[in-house]
Amino acid sequence: MTSTHSLTFYTADTPNGHKIAIYLEEAGLAHDRVHVNLSAGEQRSPAFLAINPNGKIPAIVDHDAGLAVFESGAILGYLAAKTGCLQPETLAERTAVQQWLHFQIGGIGPMLGQLWWFLRASKTVNAEAIDRYRNEARRLYGVVNGRLSASAYLASSRYSIADIAAFPWLRTASELDLDLAAYPHVERWLADIEARPAVQRGLAACRAPAAEQVH
């Protein structure tokens, strides 16, 4: 497609896609949005693999910088550094944001993703795998619940890219047959974030028709 803005965002209606869509709305960044049809295998096309050789969404192309960025955590960090939006002010806060961002990328995403697959996508029932990933999911929700019992947001008292990264995954509790009533602080945090207008716009953007220009 021909880009009309300096930033092109490649996405689909998945938690990892939601992260970047939400950040772009929070920052008010004008961009072109391309919906990648995962079912049709568009993420494995030569054109997309030139942007992300791992063949996954999300990815962005910053045309002004001549730079493609893939991996959701790297994209969030790049955009926050470039724009200053939701960028932590102190070393301590930057470190806290990175801790919780990596906690999501290395723990929440992979474990909840596996649980979802064995519950919703697998053609066979693997009770051992479901039990393993459900127990780990419950543990991870518990870690987050404990953190949020003492802090309004994950990294500090301020909303950050760590919250943006974790939110789309943790909001899938009902799809994973997990009861949020056991995690009241997570439930409060999810409701607070979901109420943000930029979050609503970001979630809606990922459901929109393909190759749609925004802003």
C-alpha cells in the first residue's frame, strides 16, 4: 500500500496487536494501519517477512527513520522513546516499567497464549497441558493481583507501557475459564484501563476492515 503518514502499523485482532493500537491512540500518532489476514497466511508473505522475518504481528515501519520495528515490547519502547508519551522520568521508574514489561512478554503472554490454544484451538483434549497452563495462569494473575493491591498501576502510580502490554492479555480471563473474582485488584485495574477512550479506540481499530487509514 502507499503510505500517507510517516508511520505504518501492521496488526490483527490479537492481544499483541491491541498493545500497539492502544499506544498509538494514547499518543495521538497519525499512522496508516494495515490489517494482516493471519488466517490467509499474509504474515508469511515475502513482503511482510521483509518487515518482520519472524512472520508475526505487530510490526511498524517508521518511514522518516527508514526503520522497521517488530516485537510488541520493542515497538512500545521505541514509540515511547521517540514521542515521550508515557515515557518514565526517572531511572527507577524506567527500570520498573521494563521489569513489568518483560514479565508480560516472558510470562503472561506465552502462558495465557498456550492455555487459550489448548482450550480453544487444539483438535484434541490434552488435560495435562490444560491443567499445567491454567495453574500457571492462575499464579501469574496472583502475582499481578498482589502488585496491584499496593499500586494503582503495574510499574508505579502512573499508567505506563507496562500496563498497555499486560492489559490485552489479562482481559481474556473469561476466554480462559478463569474467574476474575479471585483477583479483585486485577479486576479494578482492568476496568480502569478499559474505561480510557484511547483504549476503546485501539481495541476497535483492530476489529476494523483491512488496510484502513486512520487519523
